Amino acid sequence: MSSHSGYRGKSLAFLEKHNLEVGNLVKVETDSAYSGILMPRYEYSDDKHIVLKLKSGYNIGVEIDKIKKIELESSETIKKENMPQPRVDPSLPKILLVSTGGTIASKIDYRTGGVTPALTAAELNATVPELAKIANVDTEVLFSEYSENLLPEHWKKIAEKINSHVKSEYKGIIIAHGTDTMQYTAAALSFSLAGIPIPIALVGSQRSSDRPSSDAALNLIAAARFLVESNTSGIYVVMHNNQSDDEVACHWATRVRKNHTSKRNAFQTIGGDPAFIVKREKIEKNPQFNHIQKDYMPKINFDTRVALVKYYPGLDPKIMEHIISAGYKAIIFEGTGLGHVGKILYEYVGKAKKKGLFLGMTSQCIDGMVRMTVYESGRDLLNLGIIPLGNIIPETALVKAMWALGTSKSIDEMEKTMKDNVAMEFSD
Amino acid sequence: MSSHSGYRGKSLAFLEKHNLEVGNLVKVETDSAYSGILMPRYEYSDDKHIVLKLKSGYNIGVEIDKIKKIELESSETIKKENMPQPRVDPSLPKILLVSTGGTIASKIDYRTGGVTPALTAAELNATVPELAKIANVDTEVLFSEYSENLLPEHWKKIAEKINSHVKSEYKGIIIAHGTDTMQYTAAALSFSLAGIPIPIALVGSQRSSDRPSSDAALNLIAAARFLVESNTSGIYVVMHNNQSDDEVACHWATRVRKNHTSKRNAFQTIGGDPAFIVKREKIEKNPQFNHIQKDYMPKINFDTRVALVKYYPGLDPKIMEHIISAGYKAIIFEGTGLGHVGKILYEYVGKAKKKGLFLGMTSQCIDGMVRMTVYESGRDLLNLGIIPLGNIIPETALVKAMWALGTSKSIDEMEKTMKDNVAMEFSD
């Protein structure tokens, strides 16, 4: 491990000038005074800040140009076991934090300077001491995977884990999850656990907890408050609502999409506002809040024989032949506009229908209703047997199709399920 | 043709009560007085309005509850040849309007009640008499196709048509185009005609000109003003900027996306503001306006052997084997987050690279930069030979790859082109 891991340019020169290394306990004076452990930085970080982990567990970035004085308090690295442990308050409700990996559960890799998913749920809990004031948080590590590596078999395990705790003492469950495929897992849980009587919050962070701008703590605290205070049930994605640190949004898990690669408020509810906004002083419920009343009868299975076909000019229609011959049972189209594909595909759509595949239409516009009766093209496709899927977002439609296929006895039964509003996937 | 084509419920009862038929010339009194032809409506229209085509050429919707008096002025349908012809003013600049089809060039089909792309460019021009006050507009019909049926061979014909007029008397060219695949055509023209010295405006409408809320006239008028007044060059998509009738946006044609199935302001610039806003009183240029200076050397060719792979949990990695064996030369990935695909695909990514395919990474988040050095997964994929494609939007990346493949002598040359900022496709 380099003694200046991740630092470069001005910030590296600054540390060398003051004879400081990553891991040192230092005292810093700017307009305020701080004491904390000098943390490593990432290879893509700017060179204008140093990062300190304060005794509170928080990381802060300090601009080196504003530092009036810096000195060594101890050259020993503070070990994990010295971190403050959360206290237990028997008057508080209990929640469970299940970690699956991702940035929220990641820490810097001292060897490569990169980020790896390795922090345990217990460490995560200890890193955010505010959690202990909201609830008694039990923690459990289910996986340590970046979410791009999670598969439908992982969805199943997460759903089974949640289901095993539904009748327990927990008021709600936090699922710490990578943001890359969080919306897919969120949709999978929404369908397989439809009607669940407790609230579940999928929480991620866009910046890891070692970074000064990390959203990990804020999102976790908001999720815990949401579970304890909101008096609701169902599956939600709980992530930053804006660029400031004011608001965290609780999105309906079937209507949420990651719409930016790096912003902390990357997650957005499509075609409406989030279900709840967690503010400093209160939790605001969407006045249009809607809830599908259902008995809780978990159906936890997924069948991946569903193909996603995004239509674009130049798409080789033979891809449809591959899909038919490879044994797929369903196709979700990401059509253009109100739900169209080019005439060039019609013959193959007809063939797929004859083979008994379920054919569902969504729009690559992402927002807005599919309406297939407006234009000739849409009516032609309806006649060929394509089912319009309202304003469901394409990724949710895909997950729903895997779930409906995995839990239906026939394609007819699957089609019926695809048309039902199971978990707020149709918002109009 | 039904005498009440498209009318139903309250509005049908209203017409029957007053003995009126579609095609009648009627006088209507509300708070104002109108005289116009009673137009047919669509099968999905509401039943609260009737639609009149005024002598000015505009259609308006009149709420039947607000009608104080309605009477027949003439029972004869006004024929097209009686419509006012635009006058020619030799002091005005000349522009060309090329029609390719789509809603903007569509009219109601009196037989089915649906919308078909059939209006000629000349009719379009005559329908919007304001155009004649801005420029002398020559018109030409290139195709009459819904844009979901346009293919890269059509892109080529549109580009060649524009190129044949670059050195002519036209100050600019309007391409009337369906909105379904407008962004694909716009990107194709941006790359193949990079450096074009005149402005080109792709214009569509989300509601056909027979509908009371049609955006066809506003968009066309704004496009004509933009071509004549803006003193710029390059390819732009010119569409409604908000829900009101105040503003029309001119989007950089490589950074625009249709983000709603039906709203009039469905088109949005991704990761920034539009290049220009056409307001009633003036045309505002984006203060961050940027322009890539290039000599005009049109390269008009597209090779469709490019596959789009959108990664999602459960994607069968064998799709990659199909792509390799089917003879594709390039893959554009729509990865997750900062530009990832699951480990399950790594082996096949390696195989595709060995076979010499170009592999480019974009993000299904749509907005934001691809950054593949932050996480282990990204670095693994870089090592496997995937090229990160900045903040290009996935659909534009796909079109660019078809163009780069069609105009390069080798995959190495293609790769070089893919990394170049040819037409503002990278905005950061």
C-alpha cells in the first residue's frame, strides 16, 4: 500500500510537505478545527482536497487551500475494532439491514486504490452512528457483489430472506444494494412479494462512504426513519432526491429508474412524483399516494426465457428467428413512440406469435403510455398479437415477464398476469 | 365515410341534434365567433369537443358546453383546391421543405378514422400560411412513411438529397419527419453531413394537424424562422419546448432523445440545454453554444452489422455467440451505471474482441458519463477491450457505429472515429 494512496498533484505535494501518510490521525485547522484519520482517495479524485474520517464515523473533504495548520496527532492507524459500537436502546423498534454489496457496502481497496464491495453490514451500521438513535439495527451479509453481477437467482434469495422475516419482530428491512441493477431487483421483489405487510427499503449510494460527497449515510438514515415512521408497507427504493443534502425520495419500486450514471439523485420516479419524501423534519406522503390492496401470498420464482428487443432502424429482423429457435417463451419489445416496430419485423412477429410466445410492447421513450390504436402501425401490431403494456417502464416489464413466466402454468395465464396491475407498475 | 367520423358520446349527440355532418361549413358562437369546416376526429378523441378547420388553415377545438349557437353555412365540403395558396415574395429567402412522412405530414384517413402519412409537402405548406411570410418555401416529397419504417437506406437518401442542395439558393432545409425514429435519422445526418455549411431542421409533430392540440404549425413556423434568422449551420431537431405554445427548442441532433410517448415536448437535449430556443419575439442561443469546426466532406454510408446489447440481470450470454457467428462487426453495449456488464458476459466479450469486433460501452442510464476506471468491473471490461464512449447517448452511439463502420477501411480506423467528437455527440 502506498503511503499516499490515491493522492496526486497539489494534495500529494501538500501531504509530503507536512510529512503525513494515509492512516495518520491528524489535527486540521481551517475556519473550524477537525481531528480524524487521513483517508486514502480514488484514482479519479481531484487534487484539491484531503479526506478525513472523523470520530463520528463521517468522512469529510477538506480543501487544502483553506487549511491554516495541520499536524500529526498519532502516527498509528486507527483499527476497526476501536470504532464506536452502536448502543442498544430497548425502547426503539428493531429493523434488519441485509447487505448484498455495491458501493454503499464498499470501501477503498488499499492495494489497488479502487473500490470493492467488502464492508460488512455491521461495519456499515457502525459507520453511521445515527442509525442507533432511530432503531436497533440487526445486520446480515447476504452477498458481497456489485449489483451488475446479481442475477435472477439472487433476486430469489433476497426475496426468500425477506419472506423469512416478514412475521418476525422487525418493523421493516433495509436491503443495501448496488445502484447499477437496483431497479431490476426492486421490481423483482415488488412482484414476488406483492402485498407484503411490512416496508422494505432498497438503499444504495452513488459515492462510496470513503468519499467526501458520499450519500451512503444520508440514504441509510432516511431509510431507517422511513421504515420506522411512515406506517406503510411494500417495496421502495430510497435514494437522494436532489443535489443538496435535504431530501431523500422513496420511490415505488416498479416505477423507478436510474437516469444518470453518477449524480447522487440519479434515481427518478417515471411519470409522477415519488411515494414519500423524507425531509429533515418530517416524512411527506405523495397526495396521490396509491397502494394496491392485496393479500400477501409470496410467489418467488423467475424464468429468464424472456428476450428484450429494442427496435431501431437497421435492426436485423433475423434476431427474431434466433429468439424463436433458442427457446425463449416471451419477448418484451422496447418499441418506438406509442409502441411501434418497423414493418420489416412484422413477418417475424407473426411467426413468434404462432410459436406461442408472449409478446408485450413497451416504449423506449420510457415515459408515457403505449397506445397502439392511434396509427395503422400500432393496429397492425395488435392484429399480430402484441399486447400493449400501458406505461410500465421497459426494465420493469422485463422483470415482470420473468416473474409471470416463472409463476404461471401457461402463456395464457402469464398474459393475464402481465395485464394486471400487480405492484403499481401501471400508474395511470 | 361515416358522416360523424370519429365523434362519439356527447359530441356525436350534439352533432346529431344540430343535424351537422363532417365536411359541413359551419358558424359557431361561443364567447367568440368562428366559421370553418367541421373536421373528423380520431377514435381515441374525447367527446367534449368538435374540431373546425378555419379559413386561416388552422384547426381549433371548440368545447361543446361553451357553444351558444351553431348553424350550417354550407353543406358542401370545401375542396383542397380552394385552399389559399401561399404568395411568393421575392424579397424573402428561399428554404426547401422535404417531406418524409410521419404525423406532421399525415391527415386523417376518412375510411378508417386513423392517421396515415399522406399529406404532400405542398399541402403542408398551404396548411400553414405563416410560412409564406417568413420564406419562400419550395416543397418536395421524398417518402411518405411512418418513421418506424425508415431504415438506414432512407437515411442515405435523405443525406444525399440534402447534399444535392447544399450549394443551391436555399438558406436552409426543413426535413418533415415522423417522431418515432427522428433522433436516429438526426444522428445519421449529423455524422454523414458533418461540417455542413447550412442549417437543417428536422421537424415533426406529436399530434397531427387535424387535432386541436396539433404542434405541427408551431414547429414548422419555428423551424422556418430558425433557418432564416439564426445564422447557424449544422443539423438540429426542432420541436416544442414546453406544454404551452410559447417556445420551440432546437436540439443538437446527436444529443436529443424522445423521452415521452405523447407529450408535445417529448424531445429533450440530454445532459444540457438545447442549442437554441425559438421564442415569439426572438431566437435565444445557448450561452454554452458550441460548434465543431470542420470542413464539409460528406461521407454518406451506413453498415448495419452493428448489434445493440442492453445488459440486464438474466440476459442469456449466448446472445453474444449468436452476434459473433451472425457476422456482426461491432457491438454497442447499453451497460449499467458507469458502464458495466455482469461477469457472466466476460468470457463472451473476450471472444468477440478476439474475433476483431469493435466493442463500445454506453450507459442505459442515458444521462451522464461512462467511467470505467472507478470499479473493478469497469477495469476488467477495459482490459477485455471495451472502449468507453463518454456521454454519448446509446441510440446515437449505435447510429455512429453504423456510420463509422460504413465509412472506415478497418476496425482500427472505425475505433479512431468512434473516439472522435464528430458532431457534438460528446458534450463534456
